[in-house]
Amino acid sequence: MQAIMELLKHWAATLDDYTIDLAWSPDGTQLAAASAAGGITLYAALDGAVQHTLPGHDDGANCLAWSPDGTALATGGQDGLVKLWDPSAGQHVTSVEMGGAWVEHLAWRPGPDSTWLAASAGKKLSAIRRDGSILHSFKDAPKSISAVSWHPQGGCVAVSYFGGVCLWDADDFVPQKEFPYNNGIQALVWSPDARWLVSGNQDPSVHLWVPEEDMELQMSGYETKVKELSFDHNSRWLATGGSRECCIWDCSGAGPEGREPAMLPHQTKICAVAFQNSHGLLATASVDGVVMLWSPERPKPLRATVKMPTAATKLVWSPDDSLLAIGSEQGVVYVLKCAN
């Protein structure tokens, strides 16, 4: 007999607009939320108390990212700026001009050399130090950058655009490899073991590269473009959106091509997916406001269901996997706790 799990409301808070991004601090004590209107709010994970309200970006915010040690918070906006903040003091440190285009992607280099941030705006990718100085300006991408994803060990950063993906070396800033793909790429993710680099695509499909083996695979047949991707911590299971069912692909061994995926059904289109950081639960959300928890390896995988008033925009697990933060189209941020 399988245990029934519940998703219990831990706390909730309301932003002044659509929740465009959410991120937990590395130590799990704070949750940063970006409103589409531009403001950034830092909440205490314990009870949702507002710790700091940051002015953010005048023309609207797009993204945020904590440094791996939690001492810096970067935000990007429609004003073409990357802003760096001291999250403990709630103070602005410096701003970096990215050339006028919207700043849409921010990602700190992982690992021991996490001293700089990859930031993209239009075709431009920059390496930005914590003090706001430019470490390197990369050669412009052929088209606007659509996704940025770090190799788990921090040796290179993958950058996608219409037409392909480039792996830029993180130390000497030269291209390691380029992978052509003759369509638009919506999302990009590495498996935690760094074997697979996966794109969700406009065509609609999911494409997998194995950079160390010069191998690639493709899965097609999705209902819509694929923007939702998540690997489990063991790098075996890949969750994808792109339809009313979340597809779970087995990436062990030779990979998923030719294998039938497990299908986790919703009544409406999937809008977000997120595996836990170091445990086995998968959260999925659909546009009707339903959020479900699954254990993909179980014969009966569904573990819990909750219905929200509006669709989720983000699903983010806390570092210890005890809390699930959900951003919504109405600007409400829900933090739920799993209980058996």
C-alpha cells in the first residue's frame, strides 16, 4: 500500500504583478521573487516575512540568480541592465549595461570558480564579475540567445539560439563545440552527470546531445513547442512538457530514443516541471492551475494534487527539498510543504 502524500500551505505572499522568476538562496533561508512589474522581494523561508524589497528594474524584471555562496543576487530586466545586490543588507551594489536589449538569462558559474555570471541580452553574452566589471564579452550569437545552461562542473556554458547551440569554454572563452539545429530552441538543460545536453524546441521536439561521444538523439510528436525540461538528480529520468501529459524519458544506457516514455496526465497543457534536487519527487503544473507530485519509479506514480486559482509560472524546490515554491500568473507566491 502506497503512502498518501499531502501538499500543505506553508505560507503565501502577493506580488504586484505576474511572478516572472523565483529562486531559493543556496542555504534555503530566503526566497527571491521577481515581479514582471520590476520589483524584487526577498522572503524568509520560515514564515514568508518580507526581509527586503528591492526596486529592481523600472521597465520590468525578467530573471534573477543567486551566486553559489549566497552572498550576491543578480537580476536582469527590460531596461537592459544586470543589477547586482547584497541580499543580506538589501542594498544595490552596481549595475551593468548590456547594450539596450532585454536581459533575459542569468546564470552563475558553478563550482569553486563561481566568481562570475553569464548574462545574455539579445545576441550578446557577457561574463560579469561580482563587482560589475566585464570579465569577457563573447562573440555575438548568430540570432538572439534563447537559453543559457552551465555544465554542472562549470567548465563551459551552453548557449542556444535559432540554428544551434555553442559551448563556450569558461576559462579561455573560446568555443569548445558547436551543435547545429535547424529550428528555434526554447529551453536548454544539462543532466547532473553532464552526459546529456538537452534542448526543448519550437518544431516541436526534444533533442539530446552527448558532447563527449559526438552522439545525438531526437524525440518528436509533441503537441506544442517544448519549454519545460527537468532531470532527476540521478540523471536517469528526463521530464518534458509540450503537451497535456508530462513525458518521462529513461536516459540510462543508450538513452531514450526508441523507448516508450511514461506519461503523467493533466487535463490541460503542462506549463512547468521540476524534479527535486536530491530526492525522487517530480512536481508538474498545468495551465488550469493544477499542481501534481509524482514518484516516476513507482507503479502508481501520482502522490499528491493541489488546485490553485491560476496557472503556475515557476516551480522551484528548496535546496533541502522540503518546500516547493510556486509562482503564479496572478502574482501570488505559494510555498508548500510535503507531508505524508
